[in-house]
Amino acid sequence: MTGLALTRAPPAPRPLRFLLTAPLWGVVAGVLLAASPDTLAGGRWSPTAVALVHLFTLGVLGNAMLGSLLQFLPVAAGIAPSAARLAPVAHVALNLGLPVFVAALFFNHALLLPASLLLAASLLLVIVPPLPALLRAGAQRLLRAGIGGALLALLATIALGLLAALVLGGHAALPLDQVVDAHATLGAGGWMLGLLAAVGSVTVPMFQGTSPVPPRAFAAWLVLALGLPIAGGLARLAGAPVLYAALSLALPAMAFAAALLWLQWRAPHRRNRTLVRFWCVGSIALALAGIAACASAAGAPAITTALAGMLALGIGVPLLVTGMLLEITAFITWIALRGQCPRGVRIPAVGRLVTDGEKHGVLCVHLAAAGLLLVALAWPPLGRIAGIALAVAYAGSALCQWRCLQRARAFARQHGEPQ
């Protein structure tokens, strides 16, 4: 297991501003779905469907993954903070550009390009500074390669997103479906799944008590997780059938899910059972999404496309990220509390800052919302209730984070500041 250099931890506000914002966008997504319950039956190209996808990928997952990255790089990967002062600017740009992007989808496509440029700038401010250090030779080569490859995939995703905005704005004449499919393939496969696997190679053994990931298996995974989405995205961009892009996403997703479930099943030191359940259900959803994506590309009914997207971006990855979000929030708060209290004061354990009961409650409401979302695909009138449940689930996540911070502040006030 990779050791953690807690003395290199960044100031708590730097990652927390992203982590605390993430569930708020889940609430917004739930409210939007409740206001437009027929979205789930309206196809992938409706403005509401596109808005929901980006509220999840940029708002929920984007904030959570960028915040985690800001914490993980110095503590676990040994990457010194670079351009740290730009993190607040990136946070503001991301969370200002997203509502402008959503508004442009509904009211004025001319705003799509400016909003996309603002979103691109926000991501670049976070991912470009650490890239040189990640790509240099050094210790933890596989971990650095995994994170660096995921960031490069995000760069390509950003470029394709800008290209899609140019096409929608009438500034470029390209097949929109091919550009969007390539954009989604690199974003969901190379960036999201690639980063989850790289970070998970450290955090899964640490927080869930599994065996370490064998280096050869992890190296093979990197080739699969980064190579296939790149190949599939380029093939789709060149006009290949959508089946190639679907397979390039489905195979890594199913491999990731199978590997994680195997590690959990064979864990020698089982701990943190609620987090294990978050990741177990999320992995099963990802595997089912891969199957549905392949079925859809092979000619199954159109609803399987929506099912694949819902299982992956609405349920699977969010469950993985939400489980870790609560852990990382508590962990960052615990590190900050150590610096706020004098020597000799016994700091509350991470498990007391966010209790297992609270995490279990959050998991239950997320699972209830997930079930309603799946049922609403088959019976659209249930979409309004599913949207409300989704908003409640993410509000529960935000409340759990808030309680963690309140407990830490109360403890710091009671025990005074270090001399």
C-alpha cells in the first residue's frame, strides 16, 4: 500500500470547496428531472437530457474528482502543489460556466461556445500544472502513469467538447453524433474510469481492506482503460459504427467492475462496510451498463441506450464517487483538525467525524433514488418522483458533509488553537 505523506496535505479549503459543491449539483439535477419528468423517455438529444448529463459529469463528478485529485496528488502521489493559487479561480469558473452552459442549451445556443470555453479553462487550470511531474520518470511509475493518462484523456475530451460546441453554433460542419460519441467515449472511459482506477489502486486497499492491486494487473488495466477509449473515440470520429465506441467503453467498465468485486470478495482485512457497499453496488451498475451499451450498439431497443447511460453516469460512477466523497471529506477534515489543536489533544477518529450510520443512511437514499430512476425509464410518469428522490439523496450527502465540518469546528473551539 502506498504510504501517505500527510505533511504534504494541501490546505483543507483547496479540495473541500470542490468536494462540498459536488452534491449540490446533484440536487439541481434532481430538481430539473422533477420539473421535466418526461426527459427519461425523450431521447439523448433533448436539451434537458444533455443538461442532466453535464450536471452529473461536470457538476457532481467533475467537482468531486477534481477536489479529490487536489488532495491525492501531494499526499499519495508525491506531486508537489503547482499553481495552487489557481484552484479557487478554477472552482468559480467551473461552477459559473456550468449554469451558463445549461441556460445556453435551453435559451440561446450562441452562448454554448463562451460557456464551453469557460468550462474548458476551469479544467485546464487544475489538470495542466501537474502533468509534467506526472509524466516524468520517478517513483510510483504506474500510479503516475495512470493519473497522467487520465488527465491526457480529459484534455482530449475538452477539445472534443469545444468542437461539439462549434458544430452546434454553426461554426464547423462535422457530424455532431460522431463528435459527441468520441467526446463521451474519452470522457467516460479514459478520464473518469481511468482516474477512478488509478486512485482506487491506492484507496481501495487502504479504506476497504482489500489486497493490493498486483503491478502487472494494474499495468494491463492501464493499457486497456486508456488504449481502448482512445481507439474507440478516434474510430467513431472517423465514421466507424457506434459499436466500436460502445465496446471501447463497455470492456474496461466490465473489467473494472469484475476486478473490484473480486478484490472485495477476497479482502483479507474487511473494513468500512458501508464504503464497500457503495463500491459493490456501483461496480455492479457499471457492469450492467457495459452489457446494456453492447446490446444497444448491436441493435437492441432504443431504451437500452438510455439504460446504459443511466446505469453508468446516473448510478454507477456517482455511487463510487459519493462513497469516496464522504470518506475524503472526513479525512481532509481530520488532517485539518490535527493542525488546529495543540499537541497532546486526542483528535476524534475519522469514523467519528462522519459516522457509519450517517454513511449508511446516505447509501440507502441513493439506492432508493437509483431504483426509482430505473423504474422511471420504463414508466416515465414516475420521473417526477425519481427526480425528487434524487434531489433528496444528494441533499443527504451534503448534510452529511456539513455535519462533519460542524463536529470538527465544535471540537476545535472546545480545545483551543495551537500555541
